[in-house]
Amino acid sequence: MKKTISNDIRRLRFNHNEMTQQALADAVGVSRQTIVAIEKNKYSPSLEVAFKIADVFNVGISDVFQYQSAAAIE
């Protein structure tokens, strides 16, 4: 069974004073387009970027990203 990475970045941004994608990108040191691609599960970030995103929200990496079977996402 295929496994995929999903994320809760959009929810975390909303709960973090409705942080914009650009503000998150600036905090992490990537482009807004990169954040868009990660949120849409079109791109898996490097470990460094994943940890930086978690750090921005002051949560663990598993609170941002989940690795699960594709069937569980749909």
C-alpha cells in the first residue's frame, strides 16, 4: 500500500493568528510557492524545512506532518 505525507500547515497557520503563507515562508526561509506546494501535498519538504515549520508553530514535527497510507487520506 502506498504511503504519503500529509500535513496540517493550513490549520496551524489559521490558529496562529491567521498567519499568511508569505509570513510562514519568510520565517522558514523558503518561497511562498514552496509553502503552497507543501500545503497541497505536491512537495515533501526537506527534514530541515519540516523542523523549521514545526518550530515556527512551537509544536512537534508529528503535529505538522503525518506519514500514512494513501487510503487513510481520502
